[in-house]
Amino acid sequence: MLDKLEAIRQKYEDLQVEMNDPSVMADMKRYIKLNKDYKELVPIVEAFGRYKNILSGIDGAKDIIHNEKDDEFRSMAKEELSTLTEEKEQLEEEIRLMLIPVDPEDSKNAVVEIRAGTGGDEASIFAGDLFRMYNKFCEVKRWKVELIDFTEGTMGGFKEIIFNVSGENVYGQLKYESGVHRVQRVPQTETQGRVHTSAATVAILPEADEFDVEIKPADIRKDTFCSSGPGGQSVNTTYSAIRLTHIPSGIVVSCQDEKSQIKNYEKAMKVLRTRLYELEHQKYLDEISRKRKTMVSTGDRSAKIRTYNYPQSRVTDHRINLTLYNLPVVLDGDVQPLIDALQLAENAERLKEAI
């Protein structure tokens, strides 16, 4: 492990030198890539520094134990050795996790798409509940949520809602939410008091920036139309909403959240880049799903990943067989315990792959 850490430290120093090269600084795309690589190495290099200090302390304590004649000094050295040995083992475990190759997309922002599935109006209401849950979760994490496009359900909620989330390590946290979410409850429309099962699909996409995907202007058809839904004077009066069609792929993206046509165009372009980038990213996810038995972060949207059972106040994640009996708390945005458990399960699998 020391050899591997030393090689990483050398790469870190080489990146520092390279980033200060004027020719590199003039190439923005290359500079951004190097800066990203550099930031990813910082925690490992810092941990390596702490690890070397602990090893040095252990050697010093052992030397005192073997050579010092003063019993008090030797006793103090034994206590220090015990403490440092414990710290060493703990830090080694942390470093082992750091050395596992990370998903290169984890640090990206995310585009979240929630769509009502089976269950009619109740599925749309549930899609609205999921949007509120993620919105609350993002508030706690201090992430920025920007609405891109939506279609409201006839009885409330959304048939479809798309929004962008920006902040630190957004995709690395939210990626575990991709898949089919199922709800079991008595719908508002049910007069007999029977429990129904409905579903909504959540897709989490790593947001692509302009350096990830190059789109030729000639490949895009732009249409404008009037916004719909709640809003101010501009709704249904000005052609501020944007629809972009990427002709080679057939991908269509709409954005109507902003009153400004320019802002809607910028948001729509962001989603279009992300959708095109996803076509390549899906190959990576498919490769992961072939290696891993659980479907943690494989991005399989057809897979049923979680059930929200109202009568039992139960939330069950089917990928890791985790059940929590605090449904109201989870739906109020406390998704972190589920994500933490999924990350733990994924790290365990990645450690097996690395061995």
C-alpha cells in the first residue's frame, strides 16, 4: 500500500507542476481536467501524510519501549503505541476505500427526472410526493434545485417533472435513487378504503458540461411555444418556452420554467447535453451491473428499488433488504440513512472487486 500511496503522491506533485505550465493554462479544457484530477488526489495525499506521521510515531514508541530504562517513560510509550496502532488500523481502512477507483461522475451535478408510472392519478400524486422529498433533502444538503420542465397531474402531483440539482458531490449521492419507486396506500380517490399500489420512475443523470459533449448548432431544431401551468402574466401570452430537437439522435427536450426565452434555452441545452452524455454513460453502468450482484447504482430504471408502505409506516429498499419504520421522516427529506446504507453496500462490493 505504501508504494501505491507514494506513486499517488508523485502524481499529485506532477499535476501541480503541469497545472502551472502556461501552455496548459491556455488550454481550458485540459486545465479543467487536470484540476479535477488534482482535487481528487488531495484527500488521499493528506491521508498519506497522516499515515506516515503515525508510522513514525509507532517506530518512536517502540524504540523507547526497547531502549528506555525509565519505567514511567516506557509505560507512557506503551499507551501511545496502543493509541497509534488503533489509529493506524482505522486510517488504513479509510485509505483502502480511498484507493478504490471512484465513479468519475460522482462529483458532477445531476438532472433528476420523475415520471408517474402505473396507478393513474395516484401515481402522479406520488410523483409529486417524491419531488417534495428530494426537494427537502436538497435543502438540508444546501444544494440548489432548478425546475426545468413539468406536466401536472389532473388530481395533483406531476405526470412528469424534470429538475437540475447543483452542489457538492450531487450525482455521487443521488445516483442511488434511480429506479422504480412503489407506494402502497389508500388513494385520495378511493372510497372503499382499500390499499392500492402505484409507482413512479426516478432517473438520475450526471449533468454534462460543454466540455463533455460537443453539439453542432446545425444538428438542433429550436421551437418556441407558450408556457403552461401556474405563473405570472407571461404564461400563455409570450413564446418563452423552448423545445429543442437533436436531429441525429431524435432526442427532444423542453423547458418552460423561466420567463426568459434565453434562460429556458440555456437550461434546455444543459439537459440535451446530459441526455446525449447519458448514452455513453449507460455503457459504463451496464458494465457495473454485470459485475455486481446487487443493483446498487447500476442505473437500471426498470428495476423496483424501493417500497413506501403507508399502513405500516415502512420504507424498504429491495437492493440491500433494508427496512426502516419511519416513513413520514423519510418522505420529509431524510433520505440520507438509505443513501449511506447503499454506499456502504457498494463500497463492500468494490472492495471485493479490488482484492
